[in-house]
Amino acid sequence: MSPHRDSRPLDLAHHDDGPPVAGLLLAAGQGARLGTPKAVVEVEGERLVDRGVRLLEEGGCHPVVVVLGAAVVPVRKAVVARNSEWRSGMGSSLRVGLSAVPPEAVAVVVALVDQPDIQALAVRRLVEACRAGARIAVATYGGARRNPVLIAREHFDEVTSMAVGDVGARPFLEAHPELVTEVACDDAGDPADLDTPEDLERRLHS
């Protein structure tokens, strides 16, 4: 079955309607190729971890959970969850993060710390898709699935059981294409990763 696609206009004025959708920022990695933990890298005078929290908050997520590991630093306006197994990859951070989402949240929007140019509009569109009934929603850019990703609470356990190594929620998405709503976000930022010193240099001088 083909995934649903949602490209409806967005009304930013009603961002607090409906039950709470939490935000989850995965920021535990050591940034091996970059040479420093990505959470503490600064872009435009702002740490990537703070930028990611702001993205989720401005997109309508509350509360925001941040998973830290290689670098554990204070983070304002967020619940910090520590992943002692961060070396094993993104899957362990997703498991830790989902377990830290408070019970009142009906869903969570998952973002990665190393994608600083995704806009809050992308998060907002996923939240609105959830309000409209989507249980799994994925932002797309040029038709390709990227981040962020929304996961409804009823799927947390299965996502957790399938999140191994460095693949995050991908195995779950591939196993359940009938659940996935694709949300077009071509006008909502750039999902490019900051993985290497060259990536960071290009971003700082763009």
C-alpha cells in the first residue's frame, strides 16, 4: 500500500489545539567524523542542542526531551535523558528517548541534533498531521523521506523493539508502510546533516 501524502496549507495560528505532542531530540552521539559531540557545536552563536530544542518547541511540541550521551550538558527548556549506551548507535537513544516521553503526550516528533536548517514549519506540519489522524508521519523533501518523524504513542513499544544499531525508526517504517503519512516539507528548510568538518565549514560560511 502506498503511503499517504499530505500537502495541505498550514495554519500556524492554532498550534496549541488538541492533546500534547512531545518533542524528542536525539543528541547523544560523539560526532566521530566531526571530531566533537554535535550537541555542543555552535552554529550562528547557538549550540546545536539548543537549536534543536527551539525547533521542536516553536513547532508546537511540549514537553521536549533531549537524549544526551557523549556530552552531557545543561539544556534549558527540556527534559534531559541520559543514554549510557550511546556508543551502540541511534537505536539506543531512540529507546531511551521514547521511554522518557511523559504519559500525557499522545505522540512524539523525533528530530536529530545534526540537522540545524530544518524549520519549525516542518515540525508544525507533522503535529497538524497527527491532529488530523496520522499515526506515523514523515517529513519529505523532494519526495525523499527525511526528518523529523512523528510517532503515535500506540507504536512506541514496537518502534522501541525494532530500534537497534544506528537505524532508529527505519525498520518500523519499512515494516508498516500502510501506517505512514508523508508530509511535504520542501519549503520548510534543508535536512542536510552536519557530519564532517567540511560540512560544518560549508554551513558556517553559507
